[in-house]
Amino acid sequence: MLALVLAVTVRDGACAAETADGQFAQAFFKSHCTSCHNPKKTKGSLDLKALEQSLAQPGKLDARTMTRWEHVFDRVAREEMPPADEEQPTIADRQAFLARLAPLVAGRSRARQQADGRTPLRRLNQVEYENTIRDLLSLPALNVAGVLPQDGRSADFDNIAAELGVSPLHLLRYQEAANVALMAAVPRHSFEPLKFAMTGEEIKTLRKHVPMYGTGIRLNLGQREKEGDSGFIPITTADGMYRIRILGYGLVTNAKAYMISTATGVPYRVLLGLCGNTNAKPYPVGISRLEPTGNNERIVACRDFPQDVPAAVEIVAPICKGEKFEIYGWILTKPVAGANQPESPALIVERLEIEGPIDSWPPASYRKLFGDLSLEPKKEAAPAPAGKPAPKSGKPQPVAVEPVSQNPEADARRLLQAFLPRAFRRPVTADVVESYVAEARQALKDGQSFGDAMSEAYQSALCSPQFLFYSETPGPLDDYALASRLSYFLWRSMPDDALIAAAASGRLKTAEGLRAETERLLGDPKSGRFIRDFVCNWFELKDIDRATKTNPISRGADDCLWHSAAHETLLFFQELLNKDRSVLELIDSDWTMLNERLCQHYGLFAEPAGLVNGKSEPAPEKQPLVAGVEFKLTKLPKGSHRGGVWTQASVLTTTTDGQRTSPVLRGKWVCKKILGMDLPPPPQDVPAFEVDTRGTTTIREQLAKHRADASCGSCHKVIDPPGFALENFDPFGVWREKYNPKLPVDSVDVLPDGRRFEGVDQFKALLVEKPKPVVRNVARKLLTFATGAELQFADRAELDHIVEDAGAKRYGFRSLVHSIVQSRMFREK
């Protein structure tokens, strides 16, 4: 009904004048609502007497009042108000009320947008700030997000303008973060790039306890090095890109001693590791970096090694100064008795090479700030501390260096003219440049070196509103504002030179030019930031590369499962984007992204062959559909019950407490995240639902008490069905038929529209029959994330048109992104 009312009556508020007095609302409220919502009895903190007066007084229609009107419209349209136990309006009366209210509220909403813009003044959030500094200064390994205060969240995202305030603490932390970035960008001392290369035999001389196998060192399944002993793995000397190359192979000498198991609580950290495979197939290896404190580790990459045949695996990754690498056996499955013995599965490392930073000298970060100015030794070196011996000769010692200018003021002006337009993401006037030149000039007069004087000016620029905030004014975005909005949407960072050039030429004003740049940005590796940030915020999958045992995904799961589960979801979305697959595949798909660990977890095995060499032989062990740690797009076998994003371990685990399942938690997640329902909070006087851990009552029996309560039943009839549909999945996403030996899983329920289902497969089929709520929600989430503002009433009609148009394009995810970018909401403030 809601979509029909909007489609018929909303024409940018053109009919608003006809009903400006609001008399129709007063009559409807008096008949059906004000007995519970009046100045003396404000049920739900809603006084409709005061609200109806705002229709005739546009000055009272602030954002809060508009939100209340939208809430009233939606509750009446969904037939949630008046409550079921109250006298109901006729269908004609309800439709007439909505038909007259819709254009009035839409008109007021549109007028506010035209006056103030859809999106309030918005600053860069933590992720955007860090990515921007990294790209602006060519510092791919820089970590400054943690310096800044935590961002607020709304509508599932942390980039919503209304939640991004600025406090005195922000101002202090911006100065600190800018200083950290500039210190990292400009070398204070010369340094020798790390060039580490050792054979297995050479490594053995440093690690006496590491066993050898032929010419390589042997890392057995589950083997751990001595606590705190970094051994032959070097500590990095500077921030930058590093190249890691490993020559090795997998070895299995007694495969029958190890059995596949989905064990929990395996006490091994993942840094450089292997899988305990039991057959001739790839040996997966994960490469991670360990922070200087030793508290956190991040997985850099996962690669497969062949068995028995040496092969080289090489990656290039950003690493910070002081971080180090260590090697441990990656526990993929639980080893049985006999693990870590001479015959156990192992990775044989014949050679290890690490080099970096692989950038030239001076580094790119320096050239971004000082161009072609030379970086030379300081003329006056500090004297060595008294009583300390001079450093031994042989190894080159660091030399203090600084930028050198023969014409400081002219160079300052030249460098700032180049830097400020990139930092501010638009052309700057001569007056703006001169204000920063004056700051550098004053620092020089105060006796600072040229390098320090320029750093002071750069720091001021990085703390200025032009850098920290989006530059947008009400109405259509100008070319440069549109370029920034597009770049921060799809790259989560500043525009590159090509996008700025497109803005300067006016190409972004045309639909064709905007589409071409959107395609270019989506085809760049930096678009992976969009997938990661959008999905991790929407589905609440944060810090997926950090092996912390407090993460819900990792509680009770081994490290490889934790890593694999989270990345399945990201790679699933990446495939949707790359191939323009239908967003309905979020609900059900005949494929997913799998590696061996997830196949084991999900019980997805290839059917063993019945004949060997033409003869009947005992059936061999079932093999996972995918071998190794690297992900592959895999066709799901019939009856797997998988398919779609909500049957993935990452989602199923984050929607539990790690110990037991709850239809309420999972059902609420599906309703909000997938179906886009705005669920009211539970009544304060109703106790929270808690699962009976003794098993004396079933979950359905416990929920029946909530459903019987009138104040709870209206929501539980919506929340509970998707929750029961997922009950066959345990807290870690493993399929189960019974809660315990005597109690079968109950996954039967009825949707609010009366359609009955038995299990998740039937439930998915019912949702796909009526796809528009799912598609509309995905479009709404994209629009919110792209613009930094929640959907407003004036946006609804165009969003409905986007959904209708998406149907002609098979609801493709990439096509939906293009539609969002071309929309009025995206192209206006």
C-alpha cells in the first residue's frame, strides 16, 4: 500500500498547498489516535495534538518533527496503528488519510532538502581520514585511525553526517594524527632497506631447535616457537611496501595419523602457517604481520603450497616499522594423537626472503611533500653522548637528513600550490595559498629549518576544515564535490588525478561521463575498500583480519575458520559486484566462495568414486569440494542448505552469543539487515527473552509467552519466523537436525501474510517470490552509505523508481550501484 500511495500522489510535494491546513489529519487522529496520544496521555512519547499543528506551521517542521510524521505514516500504512485491539479505520479512510498526508510530508521534506541539503555538514570519519592520508602522502602502511576519537553510528554505518560531530578532543587528535603522518612521510634519518635472505640451512644456525628436512627447515603441524623469540624473522626498519618470498613445499609422510575434525579452542596463533591436509593436495600458508607490541597480528595473505615439489610464493604488502614476521603451524584441523612427531604433516621451507621498503630513495611520501628538493645530511650532527663508545664500523650508521632549499619562500609557494589542491580536493585561490606560505615564512623567521617550517604549514592544512570536511552546498553538487562524493563512496578516499580532471572538464555533469568514471573506480583495486567498509558496517563484521579471541567470529573457533568465515562474506559481495549478480542471491544462491576449511565446517564433500582402476575398492575418505586455503567460487550440491549470505558462518556466528542460538536474535538481524524493517525497541516492562539452558521447555514454548503479550506479539510475529528458519544452524553455522539426542530442531513457522514454511530452504523460496523488500533495502543501504544521510520522505518515490528499474536489469548489484550514483539524491547535497 505504501508504495502505491507514494507512486500515485507524490510529485515533489506539488499537492502540498491543497492540504496545508492539516484538517484531514486532525479528523483522522480524533477518530482513531488521540485517545492514546494527546497532551495528557503521550503513549510512546507521541503527542499527536502538537504534531498536527506543525502541518500548518512549516517553521515547526524541524528534522525531529519530520521523523515523527514519517513514523506516523509508516505505522498507519503497515496497519500497525491503530493497534489490532482497537477499532480500525475502513480501508477507504486509511487510504484517503495516507494519500493526503504523503504529498504534504514529501513537500515539506523536499523543501528542507532544497534549503539545507539532504546531508548536513559532514566530516571524514576514521576510515576516510586514514585512507585519505595514505593516498595523499603515499603511505600505504600508515595507521592513524586509532589516534582519532571513535565515530558515532546510525542506520548501520559510521559515516552518517548527523553522528559525526566535532569536539575539542577531535581538534587535538587531528593535530596529533597529522603530526604522525608527516613524521612518517619525511625521513629524519637515512636507513638501509631490509634485505633478508636465508636458506633453510642458514636458518638452522640461528634456530637450533628447528628440525631440518633435506635442505629446508621443517615446520610441523601445530609447532610453536619459543615465547618471545623472534628468531630468524627480521624486524622491519621503516614503513612501506615489503616483498615476502618463500620457497617451500608440503610434506605428508603418515597421513593416516590425522583425521579431519571441526575442533574448537585450538591454542595456536596464526602467523605463517600450514593446514594439516591428509592427502596429496595444496598446503595452505597464511602470512601475517605482528605489531611491535606483540598484542595484535594481521593476516596479510593466504597462499597454497604444492606437496612434495618446491614452489615459490611471493606477496607484496604494506608493513609498518617495527613489525615482524613469525612462523607457526596453522591449525586447520585438530590433530589426533601423534601430532608434532617426525612423521607429522609439515611445511618444508628451503628459502625465505624479505625485502623492503621497495620504494626508491627518497620515498614517494617525501616527494609528495617536497617534490624534487634534495634530502641531504644535516650540516651539524649532534655530538655522541659522553661516556658511550663510538659505534662499531662495518654496518652503515643512520645519518640525520633534512630537506634543503636554496630559495625557501619560492619553494614553499611552489610546493603548497601543488599540495593544497590535492589535499582540499578542488582548486584553491591564490589567497589561500598565500595564507599557508605566510605560516611557513613566519616559522623560518622563528629559526626553524625549511623542512620543519613546511611541516608546520602542511600540518595546518591537514587540520583545516577544507581537508576534514566535505565541501558541499545546498542544491546540485558542483563538479569537485561530486567527484569527492563518488570517490569516497567507491574508494573510501580522495579522488585521484583522473577523477579531478574529469571534474575540471565538466564530464561528471553528463550521465555518460559519470557512468564512465563510476566504472573506472569500480574496476580499480581500491574498490575493495568499498566492499569491506560497506559490508563490515552493514553486517557488523569488524576487524576481520585481527586474530583477537574477543571477536564473536573467533570465539570457540580455530584461527583458520575465523579467517575463512569472514572472508567468505566479503568475497561473496565482491563476486556480486564484479559480475553484476542479482542482489536476490543474498537470499539464495547455488554457489558461494569456499576454501577447504569452510568445506569441512559446512560438511561439503565430493562424492567418492566407486571404482578404482575398474575394480571395486573400499570407498576412500570423502574429500572437501575445495582443497587448500585459497577461495574458489564453488557450485553448491543439492541439499546443502547453504546459499545466500545469511547461511554463512560469519553471519550465523555474529547473531548468537557463541554458546546457543536464539530465534529472536537471528530473526531481528534478518528483519533489519536483509528486509530493511524498522523495528521498535521492546517494551521496557517486558523481560528480555532468555533461552532455557536446562532444556525443560522448548524455544517455541518460551516464545509463545511473548507472542501472547499484545505489546510483544506484533513484533514477534515478524521477528520469529526468520529466526526459526535458521534454527538448524548451530552457534557456529554447522547444520544440525537435533538440539540434543532427544529434542529435534524446530524450524517451522508462518509468515505474517499466512504463508507457511518448513526449514530455511522453503523460507528462502518464499522471500524470493516477493523480492522488492530485499532489493529496496539494499538500494536504501547503498544510498545511505553513499551520501552519509538516511533515507528521507522526499527520497522515497525516486527510490521506488530505482527498485522498479532494477527489475529490468535482473536486480544486478553493480547496476544498482550505478543507479544510486545517477540519482538526484546522490548528485545533490
